Amino acid sequence: MNRVKSTEITIHAPAAEIFDYLARPANHITVDGSDTVRNVLVGPDRLYPGAKFRMKMFLVVPYTITNTVVTFEEGREIAWRHSGRHVWRYRLEDLGDSNTKVTESFEWDKAPLRYIYELTGVPNRNLTAMAKTLVNLKERFEAPAA
């Protein structure tokens, strides 16, 4: 079974700029479509292969989660996972003329709780949140300067 949900959007901005924004954990708060990310507690200013960063979260109750970068291809792809072993991934494709296709994915095939996720609707809720995240990201790059 393919345990991946993904959504995509085209953003009028260079892939390198979008990647740099996504590679900075502090920016996740500004575009998070799930409204669960609260703050960066520990971690580097900018991610790199193997980097760890801990986020303050809220979903019914407050909690913290430590993530580890598992994929890092400058300007093209970044992904991280935490102890639940599901993966959040962003892929960027340069379409030319400063347009970039951004795909966000939630992958839970290796998650020990994958069946619980499915029974409780986590993948579909995450898909909805990812779509909102990408809209927020697009607005961040395409909004007129104030």
C-alpha cells in the first residue's frame, strides 16, 4: 500500500529562495496550515543533512517534537522525520521564469502507528493542512510588498 499523501502548488519565486525559507525552522510557524506549530525550541538557524530541531507544538495539548533531517538536496528537496518515523517532505521543481512547483508530502509507511493514523484519519487531515501550508507559502512569496 502506498502510504503517501501529497499536494502541490506553483509559486512565482525562484526555487532557491523557497528552499532557503523552508530550510529555516523558525519560518515553519509562519506558513503552517495545521495551526499546530508554535515555536522552535532547539536547532540550527538553517537546516542541513542530519540536523536535529525541536519544535513546540499544540494539538489538543501542548507537546514537543524532535525532528531529524533525512533528505537535503540544496534547492530541490528537504525532508525530516521524528520518533513517530513519518516523514514530511518538500520537493521543489524549477519551472523557469522564476516559477517553482512545490510539492509537500506526508509519508507514513514506516511509522509504527501507521494503522492508527489511518483509522483516525490523520493522513487526510494532514493533506488538508498541507494544502493550506502551500497556500500560505505562496502568499508569503507573492504578496505585494507593504
